[in-house]
Amino acid sequence: MEEIRSFKKQKLYTTSNPVMKKFLVFFAVLTPILVLNSCLFLGDGSDEFIKESANNKHSKKAVLFLREAGATVANSYQVSITDYKTEFDSTAVGNTFTVDGDHGKANLYPGAIDFKWLSEDTVEISYDKNLRTFIQENHIDGTAIIYKTK
């Protein structure tokens, strides 16, 4: 009976408790491992080529791709203006225009963004007005970008 009384008096949440010490060490080791895994495997997205359009001289092109960002961030459409000979890089980030579906308010589909070259150094990007815009550059490497909602 005396053992039961002494057990009740012992505080289980103190660091003097050996079970609690083991739990804290386990937790301190496990937490950074889980955080690193989520950053390395869930946060690194991949890119899927959608379409491209070149100017008449085939010196530059606009490339649309889907950035599948993983479990922690929504997918996005991104546009890059590059030299015509530049190959699509599935790890690159769009340098010109980035949009997403604004938590389901708009759909990401290939027709949501279109390109039209107005001249050798001017491209018009038309896009669904319901898409949420993050990046919208007006000039990239000597190319003027004009935006039009549809």
C-alpha cells in the first residue's frame, strides 16, 4: 500500500522521471528527422511540360508548364520566356508568369493560358481571369510581355 501512495506522489511529467527522459530524447531525435523528410520529399515539386510557342524567327519561345508542388503547396502553372534552343528543365521555376487555382476558385487546365507572339520581341499571354497571380513580369531578357484576361 505504501508503494501505491509513493507512486501517486511522483509527478510523471517531470524530467526526473526516467520514462519521461526517454520519451523526450526519442521526441528530440524523431522531430528533426520527420521535418527533414517532409522538406525533402513532400516540398520538392516536379514540372510537367504543357505547351510552348516560338516567335517567327525561332529565336525565343514561351513555355507553359505545370508545377506539381507536393503535399504542402498547391499546383501552379508557370510560364518561362527562354531562348529557342533552351531545352525544358523539369526542375526550373517559371521566370515570367505564375498562377494557381486560388484554392479551387479556378481550374488549372491547358486552355487557361495561351500565348500569341505579336512581334519577334513581344508576346501576349492571355489567361483565365479567375486564376490567382503570383508572378507577372513585363520584360524578360529583351522580350516585352503583355497580359490579357479572358
